[in-house]
Amino acid sequence: MITALLLAGALASGDEGVRAAREEFNAAIARRDAVAIGRLLAPGYHIVTGRSDQSHGARVEAERWAARFASDPAVAYRRSPREVRVNEAWGLAEETGDWTGSFTSGSSRGRAAGVYAAKWQRALDGRWLIQSEVFTTMSCEGPAAACPPPDPIEEVKAGSAGRLAHPAQKLKITVLSTMLTSGQGVGEWGFAALVEADGKRWLIDTGARAETVLRNATELGIELSDITDVVLTHNHADHTGGLLTLRRELAVRNPKALSRAHVGAGIFEPRLQPDGKDANGLRPLVAAYEASGGVFVVHDGAEELSPGVWFTGPVPRVHSERNWSGSLKVRTGGGLAEDTVAEDSAIVIETGQGLVIVTGCGHAGIVNIVDHARKTVGGASVHAVIGGLHLFPASDEQLAWTAARLREAGLVHLLGAHCTGIEAVFRLRDLANLSRRTAVVAAVGASFTLGPGIDPLALAR
Ligand SMILES: [Zn+2]
Ligand SMILES: [Zn+2]
């Protein structure tokens, strides 16, 4: 009898502990406290949202809430447990219940409701933490824009071209500025690459130092003066530093060389340092570039530059990857806001093997870039990612999440240059099931060719 009573008491305490933690979670949402939300999540937390989006990691989830509170100050959610079942011996619990929410999507307000299941686990210090949550939306009221249904489930097969209209037959991408060298050229904290697709050629970014790309191309025996179009992925000086020198030097041989610069909308916005100075790396070059006959082509959405070669325009930030430094501010109608490098754009090339993506610094987040590329260009698998992924400061958790998404997208080749980070390339290699031949740290002159794959040169072989 006493044992039974004790057991009942223990069960009640677990049940109450979970319910109290759930109330803490509701209170944290109500007072817009993403940090408090993060403290209620286990490090490996996983969520399947009401729209069937998924994300992984307590830090990622806390950042998702922080971004939500910032963009939608009136957002409100409440979870009400119906039943909590506890395994006291193992410190596990399942909570099922009902949820309601009201939120802004674009400019429309929506209200939704549904059911959920949460798995809790007691931590060593006795606190209950959420391991995973699955939300199912049962109703959503509001304009259609506020209540988009889940994305359809698309099956991704590596090597599938999907519905691509203009797959490139021949494609080569050569890195012209990055940190590492392998005997030819000089290294720097910067990025530039040459894209050659079916006879057309583009320069993507221009390196950090004025002379780097020019000298590296000369040493590698690569002629750049027939290239008319340069793509600037974002404003940072480590991508724009060579623009004027390249334009002036190459114009001697071809007046049209690099005379058109494709950029994402918003690239000219000032980026303010704490002392109020503007750190935009492109603005100081605009007048001289235009005086030399150069023209900026500003894109606010995805555009096909030539059949099968796309400029993404600013990549929407669906996942909160936060791949930027966070030290600069931009002016907005409501005062100063964190500079998220909103103009960050990438190049996407259609091939018979899937999409090939070239990214400068990946500030939009490589998963956002991949998702956007598949949405705008075609639902094909991603055959190769080349360039800077800004994952050098990423946590193990973020790398695991990123690798899982890249694996889902069918990634076969990764040529990680510039700010991708050395450790990050090796982690992604393991976690995304790539190999020594297919996941490589880029050196100056390293290349990816459709068919043969990556030529890493000697050092990174
Ligand atoms: Zn950058
Ligand atoms: Zn960079």
C-alpha cells in the first residue's frame, strides 16, 4: 500500500514537473524570451513544425524564436497539455496537447490551432528538457498568404536533373582567390572564381587585394579579358577588392571587360560600425567603376543570366543559419538593425547531374541558398557546392544540421573555399557521406569540372 502511494506520488511529481516546465515555456514565449526558451531544450532538440518544416539543435531553435520575436512582435503561441505520461525510472515523459497561435506572415495576420506531442527527458540537475516536438496544424484562419500549406514532399535522387530546362553540357569552375595555395598564385582572406559554362564565362567576386586575382590568373595561364560580366555576391571588401584593378587592367585588351557587374538589391546600403563609420566594401568603388564605363545590374530576384546560368538575387532567410559576423548595422524605417548581409546572392548552374552552386561567403546560409536554388531553378538534387560557406565559426550542432540538409539535397561534390573553414569541410565530408575525392579544401587554381569532378591540386589531394 505504502509502495503504491509512493509510486503514485513519484508519478505525480514527474507529471507536475513537465507541466510546470511547459508553463515556463509558455511564459517565455509571452515575454519574448528566446534565451529562456533555449534553456528548456535539450542540446539535440528536434522539431517538426505545423507546416512540416524541420530543424535541429537547441541553439538553432532559440535563434529561430529570437528571429521570430524580432520580425513579428505580436506573435503569440500557447501549448496546453492534455496528458503527460512519465517513466520515472528513466526520467522520460511524453506530453500530448493542443496548441493555438496567432502570427504575421508577410503583411497578413493568421490564427492557427492544432495538436502536438513532446518528448521530455530529465537532466542530471533534475530539470525537465524537451528532446523533440511534433506539431500538426488542424486549422488556420487568415488570408491565403498567412496560411500556406506544407511544401509537397519531393523525392530527391542524386544525379536527377529534375525539371531543369537548360542543363549545361560543359562546366568548369576555377578558384582564383582563397586562403590556400598549392604552388601557384598567392593566398588571401578573400574569394573569386571563374565560371565557364558552354562557352560563356563569368567572374564571380574579385578577391580582397587589388592585384590578387589578376596575378593568380596570369600565373595559372587563365585569360580574363574576354569576360564582360562579373558577379558580386555581396558588398564585403574581401570579395570586391579587385574590381577596379581588374576592370582597368583588362579594359586595355578589351574595353568591355568586366563592364557589367551583377549585384543583389540592397548591396549599396551603408553598413555602420559601432563608431558610425560605413564599412560597406563596394560603396567606395561605385563612382570609379562607373567612371570607367562599368554598369551595375541590380537584381531583386532570381534571373537567368544565360540559358541554365542563374543569379539568385537576395536569398530569403527561411532557416536561421546566421552566417554573418553580426558586428554591423543597417538603417531601417524603425532605426538601426543588425546587418544580415541581406543582398547575399549566389550563382546556380543547371546540369544533367543536378544543380551546381557557387557562393561567395554564403552569408544567407548554405541551406537557405540550396532551398532557394531548388525552388527557383528547379527541384533537382544539388550536384556540387563551390565557394565560401562561412562555417568556420559554426558549432558541431550547426555543422551536423547543415550536413544533414546537404545530404538530403543529394550533394555529391563540395569544394570548400575561403570562409568555409578547414574543420568544417572535414566535418561536412564525414557527416554528409562524402569522400576525400568529393569534399576538398579549395586552393588557388583548384577546380570542379562536370564529369571528372574536383581537381584539388597537390596540397589538398
Ligand atoms: Zn562576406
Ligand atoms: Zn568573404
